Amino acid sequence: MRTPQVVVVMGVAGTGKTTIGPLLAARLGVPYAEGDDFHPQANIDKMSAGIPLEDADRWPWLEAIGHWAHGRAGLGGVASSSALKRSYRDRLRAVAPGVVFLHLTGDRELIADRMSHRQGHFMPTALLDSQFATLEPLEPDEAGVAVDVSGSPEEITTRAVRALEAFSDTSE
């Protein structure tokens, strides 16, 4: 029997991390942790004011997600985190070496449209350009897969499960 993966669902704001993460966790039969819940209030206040976070703001947040992921090693789990830069993913891997990344990808127009329709989220659409400017896609030596976010949440989740299964089969 395959050891359950700990998956970090990553991507710019509006790609559906908070929608796809729980759906993926349910399909895999593992718990889900919402990355935004690991942010200290100071980070939420900054983002709510339209101020992008600096790396110094992100380190404790990434380490908290990494500790959760490390605690799920061998048990499986899904967490969300933008993980936009390689250095952020390296920080997560330093705490939880076995994590696999699921990069939700899509074009700016689609993502901006989705962001404009969501309610009650602290990340304004105005910060989307800074997210795309910061994004460093997964590199070939990083454990993970990219999945396009066009279609319904169920379609995206199905593509994600298939991509993760294919990745797991090639990495064994």
C-alpha cells in the first residue's frame, strides 16, 4: 500500500486553493488545513489594506504550515499555501521534506474574474498582479505537479487526483 502524500496546494490568489484543497482532501481521505488560518493577524491586516507581504512576514507562516505538514508525514494531508517562490517552497520542505506540491495554474483573466465574485476574503483583486509577478513555477527538481484551473471544481479535483497519482507512480 502506498504511503499517503502530504500535498500543498499552491498558486496565486484566486486559483481555488481554498475550494480545491478540501475537495482533494476528501477524495484522498485525509484532513485539510487552510493555509490562511496559519497567518498571524498582522499579515491579514496588511493584506486587507492592500499591502503585499514581505518575506519576513511569510517565514513564520510558512514554518507553521510546514510543521502541520510534518506532523502528517506518513498519514497524508492537504494544506493550502500560495508558495509562490522557490524559496518559500524550500522553507516548507525544510520543515516537511516529503511534501508534494499541487500548483493550480490559470490565466490572469480567468483568475481575476473568479476573485471578483468571491465574498468575505481579505485578499483584494488589486494584489493579483503582484502575485503573478512573484510567482516562480515549480522547477523540474521539485516534487509536484501543475493542474489547470479551468472548468468546475470537481473537474479540477479529478485532474489533480490523476496528476498526483501519475506523479506518485513515477517517483516510486
